[in-house]
Amino acid sequence: MEEERALAAFAALSQETRLRIVRRLIQAGPDGLAAGALGEAVGAATSRLSFHLTHLEHAGLIRSRRDGRFIIYTVLYPAFTDLIGFLLRDCCQGHPEICAPALKMLACEPTATETA
Amino acid sequence: MEEERALAAFAALSQETRLRIVRRLIQAGPDGLAAGALGEAVGAATSRLSFHLTHLEHAGLIRSRRDGRFIIYTVLYPAFTDLIGFLLRDCCQGHPEICAPALKMLACEPTATETA
DNA sequence: CTATTGTTTCAATATTACTTGAGAGGTTGA
DNA sequence: TCAACCTCTCAAGTAATATTGAAACAATAG
């Protein structure tokens, strides 16, 4: 990921309504959420919501598809892992013990201890 | 991490000079870098640099200590893992297969295949 | 085709943030 | 103490971004 895209992504995430939208969509998963449902979830009226959704889409963090009268938004997971990768690239040169343990805490098994 | 701190962190990272500073400091590790060296590395003159360093410090992403005539800046690694954790929290509810593999790509062993 | 629901566009306003240059505050070595 | 060095503070000008309400656009159900 190049700098320009990373800057756009961080700018998109630095606004209250947009950050809430993104977190809500990350929780929602691949099925996504309609604009209206999102607006209720994050507490934003229609025109404001639309403005921020467009912003997020331009930043490459979410995508939209029409389903009947609804427009469904979903998060683009790779955009986030790319972003994190860009930020932390080469963080371990000489010091892998510093950030590696911290990143491992992010492993996605919050309650799944009996999976194996 | 609460929303307000996350917003401050993303805002701090959404500016070219500041993003460069942070990435440079992440690479530099715990030894940190003096303000002057940072300024040269990211291409910013003194007053502008100072402005952005203060911003980053207020956002809780870096810290400073004086060493003789120099002021040394270091990155606060936990702030970044907290931030990533806040963003991706509950991303796996029902869909752990989506983000877990992506996050594992971030593991910090770029060239260290002979360590063990 | 008309009414209804869901969403976007537009323009005006208010708010917030960045850059620049000059000057000042500490710290060190002679 | 003086001179040199490193870094910060301040104020002014400029630019970018968010909010609001009204109106338009698109799709569906009756």
C-alpha cells in the first residue's frame, strides 16, 4: 500500500460517524448492512450518512451494492490488513520481540478455546 | 480503548508528515530518534515538525525525553496494538475465517527463518 | 400510474487544521 | 559568560472538512 492510500484511509477513520460505520460493518461481516440500518446504528441522519458512506467508499474501505430498494454496504477486509501492514512495515528490524507479541493478541479467537 | 482516543489516533495518522514520522519511529525502535534527524528523514522544517510531534504526543502515539541538547522521540507500541484491537473488535463474530488469516500475515518475521 | 420507501445531491454555513517565518528557551563547550 | 546548537512557541494567513435542510432520484407495491 502506498502512502497516499494510507493517508486517505486514516483520514476516513478519523471522523466519529465514519469510524462507527466501519466498526459496525466490520462486526456485520460479509452480509453487510443497508444504509438505513447503519444510520440508526450510528446515530446519523440520511444526508450526513450518505456523505460519510461516499467518503469511505472513495477511500477504498467499503463497497456498496443495490438490493431492491436498499443499498447494502460491506467492509473490504483486505483494505484494513493492508493498512495495518503499511503502518507496521519493518517495525521489527532488529526488534521482533517488541511488536510481534502485541500483534498476536489480535488473533481472532475471543472465546473459542475448545475449537480443536 | 475508547472511541475518543481512537479518533485522535486516526486523526494524528491522517497527515502526511505525521504518518511519516510514526513509520520512521516504528522502524527506529525503542532507541528512538532526535527531532532533527526526524525532520530530515521526513522532509519537514523545525517549526512544522515540532507542531506535528506535539500533535502525535497529545494523541498518545509517541513520547519524548531530553538527552542533552537533543530531544529523543520514541513510538508507544501499545497504543498501536490497542488501536488495531479497537478497530477490529468483534470482527469475528460468526466469521472468524475472514479476518484471522489476514491478521496472521502481519506476523513479524520478514526474513528470520533461521532463528530457531 | 400513483404513493411510498430508501437513498443521494446540492448549496450555504460553521468549524477545524496546516503552513510559514521570526523569535525565544534550554543546553553544552570553550 | 559567550557563542553555538537544537528545539519550541507564537500569531497570521490559507485551506480543507463537516453539518444542515430542502429537493431530487430510484425502485417497489398496490
